[in-house]
Amino acid sequence: MIAELGLLFTCAAFALSIGQALLLTQAARKGDAALLASGRWAAGLAAVFATFALLALIAGFLRSDFSLAVVAQNSHPNKPLIYKIAGAWGNHEGSMLMWCLVACIYGFAAASRAPKDGRDESWLDARAAAVQGVIATLSFAYLIFASNPFARLDPAPLRGGDLNPLLQDPALAIHPPLLYMGYVGMSVVYSYAIAGLWSRAEPKAWAKAARPWALAAWSFLTIGITLGAYWAYYELGWGGWWFWDPVENASFMPWLAGAALIHSLLVTERRGAFADWSAILAIACFSLSLLGAFLVRSGIITSVHAFALDPARGVWILGLLGLATFGGFGLYAMRARGEQGEPFAMVSKEGFLLINNLVLVVACATVLLGTLFPLISEAVTGATASVGPPYFNATFGPLLALGLILAPAGVLLSWRRHIGLAALRPLLGGAALAVVFALAAIIGASAPWLAASCAALAAWLLWGAGVDLHRRAGGKTVGESLKNVRRVPLRGWAGVLAHAGLGVFALGAGVETSMRQETTIALAVGETGEAGGAKFRLDAVETGEGPNYYIDRARLTVTDGADQYEMAPERRYYWAARTPTTEVAIRDTFGSDLYVAFGEPVGASGGKVEAADDKPRWRFRVNRNPFVGFIFGGSALIALGGLLGLIGRLGRGASPARAPAKTAESVKA
Amino acid sequence: MKKSNQRLISIAVGLAGLGLAAALVLNGLKDTVTYFYSPTDVYAKHVQPGTKARLGGLVESGSLVQKADGAVVFKVTDNAQSVPVSYRGLLPDLFREGQGVVAEGEFGADGQFVAARILAKHDETYMPKEVVDALKRSGEWRPESGMPPNPGMGAGMGANP
């Protein structure tokens, strides 16, 4: 019964999204405030009904209603409560429902920003909410007709298949919602770009309206990707955090384009330049999000963690992708203004932001090419090729380094005019610090060149962020600035934190990638072995049972220098899903990890075992991952920067034209 | 600066960027693209030592030897040809004789494939797509071989040497 209600709610939200699109289009065309109000109601109700639909699906999971196909495939009565809830979006159909819900919420938010009396001449927010209504409508159509989460099974099976055990993890429970806030957030940015072209709005006004959405989408995408990388690090048990896997690249491409977009929108908003370019980027961001959805869900590319492989669904998403891309660029071709904005010198903020965009877009293109190359190669030559980390490191790495070297300089330059390189003098200290860091890394820690250069980059970026903060605080001396630092507005902190976060990330990524050590040892109970510079004694191997899995747990006593402590890595076997997983044990010392994965017993794979005696032995993989914490910490700082930029904008209220309208209303109230 | 100059500079910067990208991509692809080989391909194409590759097929029954020092040797077969593989490291869960596997690495001088990474299936019903295709080509594809029962797992698997 609840499932039928859920389907009903979904259909209601579908119909309301159509209404939202039509009403708001008419409102914008006729300049009718009453229609705008109705459109806003439709958008709000669509969001409410989509929420009800998701709740109905969650109820199905909570009650383990195996007559629902999705529940039967992805749930089990013994699964812990949190994963029953998260299981609702841990599958293709449920995650598409969440996609639709997020699209509705964003649509309502955009509609709510439209001034109620239609004071905004170009009706940007209303138009954007109308386009968002179209996107929600198409998403709902795909949900209802091609991947109905409320489809029934007859007869209903007695037991479910369980959620993929790798996904039964707290980080992965919240990873999809955050990722969708990012992906679908890009659809709002797209909607605003279309609205801007449609209304022929002033570039500055359009950029001002679109920028908070770009910041929101990009920040959520940052958090979602970081959580995913962190999950891969501790849950897959492979010791790495980024594998350049197609699914990872699928989320990374919109992130790169989004990073280019927030910088480009900054120029458009302040100087009116890059207007067309910003529109192109906004369209590209959403196209790349859809491309990601296509790659992940169609199964066209082999990936270690692709899910819901179904070519027929791929065709639908490909259709959406084609519509969004060609529609968007088609409108762009008809409406682009071809304006240059105010002219600027090459050594100016605009000039450096231009290079920033070039670097990010080229980086995005190399990732796209590497991701699609196996497809192209197979179609053209028939050979099954694969492009791995070496390609991405060789192409992406140098581009990233170039961007990071230029970032602190771009921040200090002034708009439009070449004011002389004197503006960059405060960075001399940073250059010196970078050299010191690099030398210290090479001499002190005999670091390889990659780690040393990343240490130098980190010093350079952190110094640059400090100089930027000093400038924003406006003190004559550092001490005075420190006193004033509270007065720096949130928006000012955004760039400072994001760029500092990039430095911290670069340090972690460079050191971890080039200095990680991996050793495999096999131990019998009571035996001691050495790996990664520490001694491991296997005290016992215990068995146990979790809610829906069996446990094998190794008790290890680790002697690491003067420290002695216990570690207990596990292997789990999820009996409903018939899948083993690894639960690594991690010892974190100031962001550097000792990381132990518990392997299968020697000989479990069959075959002959050649050993000194016939005692049972277990294999362990021991990783030393230096500075790995900086990778996730730096990414968190980047996301925090984006969110502060967003909050700082919302706190200041909407555009000046809207501010009086708000006050007038609050007076009435 | 005049507008025309600005446009020229923008175009020049754009072209420089494209050139840089093309150089990076071509250089990156030249050395890093690896192709998939089935054991039959390895013999048919006379693969040179030092070639980086992904080798896929089934782990030949009776070929697996795990040595005391942690080294592992086994043969990958498509039931027509087989190629010896050596590996040092943790074998993935569900790596079993008779089951699908993809090994990433390069061919050594003695015809042995030195694997840097071993990929086995993720769960008990999954067979790497490339392996399925290769088996189909050699006419040795049997759907049931993708999912044999897996006794001895779970409780007490720790006690199983």
C-alpha cells in the first residue's frame, strides 16, 4: 500500500513539476506576479511530494517489504537500521528518486528567490526555476518510465539480497545525498545560464544571481568526492584513496569545470567580462554531470565500482545528455552577445583568472579524454585498452602544478590594470619559504622530487593565503591585521581558506603518493614479522558475528619505535550478499597512517603452499601512508571555503534592488 | 590595451593552452595505455618482453603455488593457451583456482608475466567483462563457471589454513 502511495506521490511531483515549468514560463513572459506565486506553490508542493515519495521508499526498506523489487534486491531484514535507510538511495532507482527530490528542492529555492512583486526586470530567478521545472520533469519521466523504484515483485521473495556490503558504511550512507546536491546543483547553474540567455539579462546581473548556486553545487560536490575518496581509502583496503577510476573521474570532471566556473563568474559579476565564457562553462558543468551519470549507470565503461548496469537506462540518460547539451549550446549560439566586457591587461586579475580557467578546462579535457579513450579505442581498433594512473599523473599533475603556482599571484593583482609587479613583492617571502621547504624535505627526509616540490607548493600557497588574509584585514603590520582579522567578511575568508586547502592537499597528495610503502607479510599465531619499519606479532585470530556478517579478527601487537599498541584488522563475510569485505586497522599519528589490511589465510585460494612448517598462516598488507590526513583535511578546507563564500553572500541579502522589497515586506509583517 | 590586441592575446593564450594539452596528452597516452591480452592473444601476437598489459583469463587449476617468502606464481588460461604469472603481494579476496582474474603488469624476458596488481571479481557472481569476452572468443565461455559455490567461507574460515 505504501509503495502505491509512493508512486502516487512521485506522479504528483511529476505533474507539479510540469506545472512549475509552465506557470513560471508564463509568469516571466507576461510579467505576472500572480502566476509567479502559483508557480512557486507548484515548485514547493513538488518538493514536498518528492520528499513523501522518498519517505515511502524508506518505509519500504524499514519494513523489509520484499514485494518491492528494489528492496528485495538491496535489503535484508538483519541489516542495521541506518543502512536500511541509506539503502533507499544505495541503488539505481532510489538514487534517481533522490536526484529528482534534490532537483525539486533546488527548483523551489530558485523560485523562492524571485522577488514577489516582479521587481527583477529580467525575471531571472523565475525563468531559472522554470528551466529547473523542465529538468525535474524529465528526471521524473525517466524515474517513472525507466526506473520505477516502486515496482512490485509477484510472488514476493522471502529474503532480500542485501545492500552491497562495501556500501554499508557511515561515510557511504551520506555520500550519495551530498554528491547529488553537487551534481543536481550544477543543473541549477545550468538553469540560470539558460535563463540569462533567454531573458538577455545583463551579464553582471546574471552572474550575480548564478554565483551562489555555483558555489553551493561545487562545495557539495567537493564534500561528496572527499567522502568518497576517504571511503575508498579505509573501506576498499587497497591502501590508496584515488584510482582514476571512470566513476571517480565522472565526479571529478564537473568539479574541475565548476572550479573554473566560480572563478569565471567572479570576473563576469565584477567586470562584465567573460560573460559568454561563463555561460558555456555553466552549460558544460551540467552536461558533465549527466555524462558522469551516463558512464556510471550504463555500464559502458568497466569500473571497479560501477552499479546498476543496464544499457537501456544508458540510452535514456544519453537522450537527456544530448537534449541538455545541444539545447543549451543551441540557445547559446542564438543568443550569445559576443561582448568583450571591459578590456584588461594580461598581467591583471582578469588575465590570471583567464589562465586559471584555461588550466582547469584543459585539465578537465585531459581527464575526459583519458576516461573515454578505452571506449574510443575499442570502437575504432577493437582492442580493449585501459588508461591508468600513469596517464593522469603525467597530464593532470603538471597542469595542476601550473595552476597552483599562479594562484597566489592572481589573488594579489588588481582588476583591469597592470599595476607593476611590485604588487607581488609580498610573495617573495613565500618563494623563499618554498625553497626552504623543498630543501628541508630533500635533505631532512630524503624525499623524492615529487614530495619535495609538493612541499614547496604547499609553502607557497599557504604563504599566499596568509598574504591575502593580511591584505583583507587591512592592517599595516601583521600584528594589527591579526587584531582586525575578525572583521574580515566571510566572503573574504572563502578564497583564503580554499587556496590554503589546496596547499594542504598538495602536500598530502604529493608526499603520500611518492613516499607510501607497502609490504606484505604472512604470520602464524605467535609469530613476529617486520613490515613498514614496525614489528607485528600475531597474538590470535578470533571469530565473531555482526548483525548480518561473520567476522574474522586478527589481534596484532605492534612495536613501532618506542610505541607499543594493539591493532585489530578484520575480514567480514556478509552472508546474505555472499561477499567478503576488509576492515582495515589504521593508526593515525599526526596525519600519517600505519594501515593494516587482513588478508585471506595462505592457501585459501587453493594450490600448493611452500612453507617452513605446516602451521596456518595469514597474510597482512601493511602500508605506511605518510601525510594522508592532509589530503582529506585539505579537501575539507577547500569545501569550507566554498561554503563560507556561499553563506557570506546569502547573509548580505540579495541584490540591492531586492533589499528594499524585503524590508517593505517585513514592515508589513 | 586595444580590444583587437586583447583578442589576439586571448587567442594566443588559448592556442598555447591547446598545444600544451595536446603535448601532455600525446606524451601521456604514448607510454601509459595498456591493452588487454588473453593467453591466446599473447601467443598469436608474439608479445615483446617489457610490454605493459592487462592479462585476463581463468586461474588454471593446479597451477597456484604460494612460496614462503610471499611470492605467488600461477598460470592464467583461456582453456586454449596459458601464460605463467608471478606476483608478490596480497591476493584479492575470492582469488581462486578456476576463477576469473585480470593481472596488470608487464611481460618478463622469460615469457613470464610479472603482475603488479591482481584484480579478481568483487563478489561471487561477477566475472570481469574482458575475461568473459576473451573466453567467448576462444569458445570456452561457460556461464556457470562464473559462479561456483564457495564453501569454507564465513565462520571458521579463519581456522582454515
